[in-house]
Amino acid sequence: PIAGVYETQTQLFSEKIAIKEIRVYVKPLVANNVFKLDLIGSDAAVIPNSTQTFTVGTNATAGDDIVRYAPDVNQTYALGLRITNSGSANMTIKKVEIDYEEVKS
């Protein structure tokens, strides 16, 4: 919903992970779609440097059905996703993919 927030459960990992890329598949974007993605850690706090805001006309294009970014974040044992829709046009996210590598200690 407009001005809505969705948060996934936090996944715990037995080894630290290094996040490589995030891909968000959406219904084709339209004017006034704006949404923010935050990666969240085990304490439900936003992981520093993980936030990315997508705004149609700025860093996303109307008609696109995928957006992606590569956050420069520290390795983590826990990962969740918070999505905040702040645009004036509703949007639908179909799927989120997160590429990561386990980091052996």
C-alpha cells in the first residue's frame, strides 16, 4: 500500500555472509513509484550503507520490471529486508533475489 512498510523475517546463518547484489522484480514501474529497501540485521536495525531508494525518473525508469543494486555492507550473520513505499503511486513487488557468499571464519 501507499506509505506502507513490509518487513521479512530475519534469516540467521551459521557463517557470516557477504552480500553481492540485490535484485527486485516488480510490476512495470510507473510515474510516482518510489520505494526504499533496507537490509536489516539481527537486532532489527538497518545495516549501515544498505539503504537504497528507487525513484522513477531518477534511478529507475517507468516500464522497468527489475531494479538492482550492490550494497557495500559489512558481513553479517543475520539478514532481513524492509521495503517502504513512499511514492504516490502504488506498486507491486513480485520477487526479491539476494546474491551472497558464505565467509568461512
